Amino acid sequence: MTDSRLRAMTWNLWWRFGPHWRDRQPGILETLRRVDPDVIALQEVWADRDSSQAEVFAAALGFHARFAAPSYPLPPRQPEDPDHAGVELGIAVLSRWPILDAQISVLPARHRAWDPVSLTVRVDHPADPLPIVATCLDYGVAYTDDRIAQGRAVADLATDPRCDGPCPVLLLGDLNAAADSPTLRYVGDVLIDAWAAGGGDPTATTLPSSHPSAPLEAGPQLVDQRIDHIFYRPGHEDQEVIVEGVRIVGDPVDGIHPSDHRAVVADLRWRNRGPV
């Protein structure tokens, strides 16, 4: 019986926010190269009329990419920076293997005047098609009803029986909530938190207040919390999934923070013990 393996990563790239966004791009790419993940979910990804950040990085890595928008937050409505004008903000999946298909799903958002989306793809993993749900949930604590509904929605996508098969199902993203929060209660009921399963530090954070541009106004439910997550479930009842290691990455490169978020990485291994 041969085990299958995968290194997954999720990272919020901070769009074109903050000072000197162009100077951050080499550090993002260098971090991706050092980590060497197989699949990556990205949030706050920019896209202009010529290309997208996902496509740029995919080309540099020899990967495949899919982008979807809109996502959280909306770009400035009246941008003062010309680099912001006409630029979308979305989510993306990068994969070492070809992306077989993609589905965009609208998330429930009663308090917003626009429709944020989630992105579900299947990548051509050597073991079999691998389903991935990539997403970013609402950050508005005042809109926790939407946040809870969105958590349930993405959990439903990841538990759709059409995702069943020889590979695990992954839910990757900036979920803007701690794993034990009401927002992610249903997610945690039906999926497994890779960070906890891999023995990760329970005090780890992915939106640190120590960042020079930390969004302190977001409050204690988000700042200094682990709000970026990798969840998974076995693809069928006789599949054993083992999290061999987890870590948080995204240190400054040449003195520049690549993003205001830190990235989460998980190494998964699985074996199928019975018929699929």
C-alpha cells in the first residue's frame, strides 16, 4: 500500500494595501519557493486588466492558477493611489498539478451590497483528483450572522458527496475567525483542523499585532489570533489521513514583511485501507 502526500499552504497576500506594495512581491515569491508547497490558496489577490498576482506567481513557479472575485475586503471605492484604480481583489488557487475544473460559489452576505465568492477546484494529484475549497470569510464582527452562515456554506462545499474519492478534501483560507469561535463551530464539527491534528502551537497567530501595519482596529477577535486555516476531511470512510507537520511562515525577506498575515503550511499523508 503506497501512501500519498501533499504540502498545502494558505496565505492572505494583503492585495496592494500598505506601503510599497511592489516591494513586497519578491518576498512573497521567495517565501513560496522556500516553502515549496504543492497547492496554495491565496486571499487578497490583485488582478488588473492585463494579469493577476496569481498568474504572475504561477508562471514564476511553473504552477497552474485559478482566480475568482470579488472577495473581502472591497478595494477602495475612490482610490487615491493610481495603482489601486480598476484593480480587482479576489482569491486564487495555485497548484503544482493541472487544475481540472473550477466552480465559483456565492457566499451568503445579507449585510453587504455585493456578493463575495468561494472557489472550489479539483487538481490532478497523482493519486486522483484532489478537491480544494478556497475562501475568505467576512471579517466584520458586527456581521457575525453572515460569518456563521458563510462558515456553514464553505463546510457544506467541502462535505459535498461529489468530493468523495481517493483523496482528502481540503478547505483552505483566511476564515477571519479563531478555530474555536462560533463562526467556525460547524466547520470544526464536520472537518478536521490540520493545525491541531499536526500538534501546532495552540497560541500561534497569523494576524500579529507586532506587524508595523497591523489592523489593530479589527479587535481581539482577529488580531493576535490564528484566523488563517487548513481544514480537511478524508475522502471516504476507509481513508486514514495523517498530518505530519504544520508551521507558520512569512517572516520578513530582506527586511520587508511580505504581508500583514502569516501563512499556514501543513504536510499531509494518506492511505486508502479499503475500496473507494
